[in-house]
Amino acid sequence: MAISGETPDFERDRAIERLENGELQYIFSVDILNEGIDIPSLNQIIMLRRTESTVVFMQQLGRGLRKHNTKEFTLVLDFIGNYQQNFLIPMALSGDRTYNKDNLRRVVKEGSAAIPGCSTISFDRISEKGIFKALEEGRFAEAKLIRSEFNHLKQILGRTPKLVDFDKNEAMDPLLIIRKYGSYPAFLQQYDKDCTTCFDEKKLAMLKAISTKLGNGKRAVDLEIIRRFAEGDIAIEKESLSARGTGVEALRSASRVLTGEYSKDSPAVAVDEHEQFVASPAFVAMLMDDQFREAVLDLVEFALARNARDYSDAYKDTDFVLNRKYTREEVCRLLRWKKQPNFQNVGGYFHDKDTNTFPVFINYEKDPDISITTQYEDRFVSDNRIIAISKSKRTLASPEIRMLANARLNGVRCYLFVRKNLKDKDDGTEFYFLGEIHPTGEFQEIVMADGVTSAVEIAYELENPVKGDIYEFLMSRLDD
């Protein structure tokens, strides 16, 4: 039986009843059974319509994924070629809407271990290879994809979505929009025909600074201050923030970020008057525009919800969450450094004297195109022990090696950040945070592969063993 939007409700209900009773083998429809329909006994999905929308694909696939005591599996027959967009499959099964290629490779490689609950997923080698190829060729930041996902959600809601609507409706991660356009309002002004705002360059620049620096919700205190400014509390006593558990160093770091002291692209929304934060005159003037204020509150509500969902379980006394991913820029900011460093100087590690912190960044799968002197053989010995290589031209007498040899006595805090070194642009710049590490005291001076350049092998012990699926993913070869 075929049903359409013109089919009366009672006929649709009767068709579904007949399908469940076995009187019908198939119902053919377009759009109308994508959402809001629950037929647990459904055990076959036939795709006869092409889609590049993650939301539509997952809605269609999801119709057959309900559990029922009469079925052991669901058969999906794709006649139209959606399988060519087969990165949609790990997205659908894992619930990951970020379009992050590294995350999706991990789901494919580790299957059941990378998803919550007791479901089982496995990919045969041919499927795995096909998905990896699709991921390599996928261009997820293209305006076409973003606009398609946006328009689909807008159609579902019957209005222009707010940022929080994307997560509530399990749609595309709106951080894709922010990375592409700088801010959500900048995107709306360009592509949403119903958009009534027309922010000037200064307001768009401010929204971009807040969105790109803080929009992912990786630290709450900065967002709480901006939220209170936008709600009319333009002078905030620091004591009120401390009473909610924010430490002195975190407040100092937030001050540097929100006053623009930390970096030239920080959102300069505040003035630090010792005992309180005061909204900067420029930000106050912008907030007089109700549409601008609503845009700020929309962003902050979304970012704080992300913080509560993903980043509230802080590791020890840090602003990090174990096994979450961070860029180098975020690491230095969340370690509460006074100034944003030149990241070319950071390289594989850097010691910040003011905070006495020492982040170690490791690319676990090397790019064969990089210099022979930087093709370090960093390696896990086990899930709680790693050998990392120093920067080139170092010896046992080099300052950082001597510092690490006495790290416990000197109170140096070392933290480990690891990534698969894949050419995924934004995706490839994030590192898994694997916790605090301690030099074991085992240092071995070596000569690099060029036969000339010296370096030092440094052994570290991890306080927390690497989570099983992340460890297996880091240790796996994606070209096998």
C-alpha cells in the first residue's frame, strides 16, 4: 500500500495496523513516516529516495531499529545509493552528529566499544574500507550540506531554529556552522530568508569572538559571566562566582579571556575591577540592541547546555574532562596561561613557568611527509605507560629534560594529549585528553633517523589507564 500526505489519518492508522498484523508486507511513503511513528515489529527498510541529510537518513533507518520479541534483526535494502554516503551509517548508529571524521573512524574501527549501552556493531573489512574512503573524500564544512541540514530542521520546527534546537532534535552539530561562518547570526544573515537581523561588522565580530572561543562550552565560568551581562547584571561580584565553586585561578583566567588580555581575538566584553567584573562600555552598548542580546543569550544557553552534557565532570582540579578532545589553543587557555603562546613554539610540549604546567602533545600516527628529524617514535608500552620523544637537538643535559627529571620535587604538572595525525583540518587539530602523567625517571639519549640529530626518549606513567576503545583506536592502523 502507498500512502501520502493526502491520505486521511484513519487510513494511515489502518495501514500501520494491517502491516503489524501481517496483512500488508510493505507501506510505501515519502516523508510522512520519517518521524513520530513507532512500529517496533518493523523488520525491513527499503530506501528508494536519495538523501544527503543525516537527520532524514537516521529517521528512516531508525524506523526499523526498535526492539521487538518477534525479530532478531532488521534488513535494510538501499536501492538508490545512500550507501555511497556511507559515513552516515556510523553517524546513525553512534548518535554522533559532529561530522568529526576522527570520531567516526573510531566508531567504525572499535564498533561496539565506541557506543554506549549493550548494542553490538561490527563492520566487515570491505565496508570499513568504503566508509574510510567516503570520510577522506567528504567535505562536511560545505555550505550546501550545512544549508540542507538547517533547512530540514527549520521545516520540522516550522520556524528558524535556535542553537539549542539542533541538540534537542538530534540534528547536525551547530558548531559546524560556527566554524564555517564565525557565528550563527552571520550564517542566518546570509542564508535564512526569514532572518530580520542585520548586525554591523562590530557586532558580528563580537559574536564571532564569543562563538569561536567559548561556543563549544568547554568552560562554564566565562559563559556564566556573559549570560549575566546579557540579562542586565552588568556588575558581577567575584565572590558570587566563588560561592558557586569557581576557584581563584579559574577566575583570573576568565578575566584574561573576557577582557581581551589573553589574546587579540579574545571577546573583550568585561573590565576587571578587582572585586567585580563590569561589562565593557562597548559590550553594554551592543546589548542595548534586543536582537543582539537575544543572539548572545541563544549562544550562551546552547554552550552551557553543552558544558553540562559533555564537560561538567572535571578531572581533578583542572578544567578538562578525561577522554574529551581539545585543540592546542584550548589546552593552553584551559591550563590558565596568562597569554596565548605562539603555537609554533609549543610543538610537542611546552613548560609554562607561571602555572608550572607541562602539556605533552603526541601525534600517534605520523605523517610520512614531515621532516625525518620530527618522525619521532612515540609509543605506548601499555595502556598506562608511554615513551615520548623530546624535541630534536636535545640531550640529557637540556633544561627541559633536567626539569622533568625533578618534576615531582619541582611541582611540575604534566598532562598528556594524543591524537591520530590525520589530515582532517579542524577534525585533526583536536587531541584526546588522557590525564596527568609523571616522568618515571627513565631517560634515554638517542640519535634520530637521519643519523645525526640527537633527542631523548622520555618514559611517562599515566595516572589513569587509557580508556579501552580509545587505546585500541590509537594503536590501530587505519590503512590495514
